[in-house]
Amino acid sequence: GKVDDVAIWGRALAPFEVSDIWNGGDGKSIEEMLGLAIPFEFTNIIYNAAEDGFRLEWNSKPNKTYALYFSESLAEFDADIDDSITSQGETTVYPGEDEWLPNPLEGAPKLFFRIEENQ
């Protein structure tokens, strides 16, 4: 096999800590498991009433692409806005700084967005 994560600890790990990392990993990095990773979440959502548009910002990773979805409820996110948004580094803003995302549900009383990292 190949080594995909390496960590150096300043102390010996207890057997349960090693077991937790081994069994609870589920593809997560050591940083994620220890709570040291930057959370994958929206950091800013701006609504411009004059343009009836949005600008979204989230924590991202370099060299990744993302898919943006919207929904009128939290039940289903089957409507995508863009499924190939290129990361801008550690933070991504969509659309660009001088643009606004047109409201996909004009007149709706509420609107939810979801961002996913493409595999």
C-alpha cells in the first residue's frame, strides 16, 4: 500500500487514539479527524436587492472544482446552478467579484444553497 497521510506527534498516542484514527477515518485526513482542518462551509452570502442577485463565498481547496445547487426547501437539492466551478485557492467567490448570480427562484420566500466538492 501507499502512505497517504503522515503525522508526527509530540507524544506517544494511547491505543484508543490510534484505534480512533484507524477506524474512524473514513477517508478523512488527520487534520479533519483532529478538528484542525478549515471547515468546508459558506463564509459569506451577499444578497443584492437592486440586482436581485447573490454572491457566494466558501472555504475551498486549490486545484479542486465545485458544484453549486439550490433549493426552496432543505429536502432536495436537485437543481444545479453550476457543476464545474474552479477553485480560486483557499477561498472561492462565485460568481466573480463584479458579477451577481441571478436569483434562481425569483419571488420565492426562501432559498437555500449547497456547495459540493467534485471528486
